[in-house]
Amino acid sequence: MTMDRSLKVQAGAIKSRNVLTRAERITRLKELDRWDDEMSVVGMPKVRVLKVSLKKKKKVKKEETDDKKGKKKK
């Protein structure tokens, strides 16, 4: 059975997840120096997940040259 086009996930449409897996949480805690190897996996401290947002590029208006604007005929 084929999948409808509207249900397919496009490569550019990958959203950030707000829940990390256990392994991802442990690696994040190690980066923040909040994890010891002796700590239990149960009851891990919370880890904030940052959402990455892309800034939209501003449209640059084409600047007309001075030749077209500045010269007057006498």
C-alpha cells in the first residue's frame, strides 16, 4: 500500500524534538558537567532542549545607479 503525498516527511521539514532519549540526555548532561558515571539512570536531572530557529533572509532591494537618477539634461 502506498503512502499519500501529504503524509510524507520532506527532508527540509524536520522539526526539533522536545523530548530527548535517555542516551541523548546523558550525553547532554556530560557536556554540561552534570553527570557522574556513578549516578543512577532513574531520576536524571532535567535537560533543557533549545529550539533552533532559522532567521529569514531580508530581501535586498536593487539600488539604482546614480547614472539613471542624478543626471539632468540641459
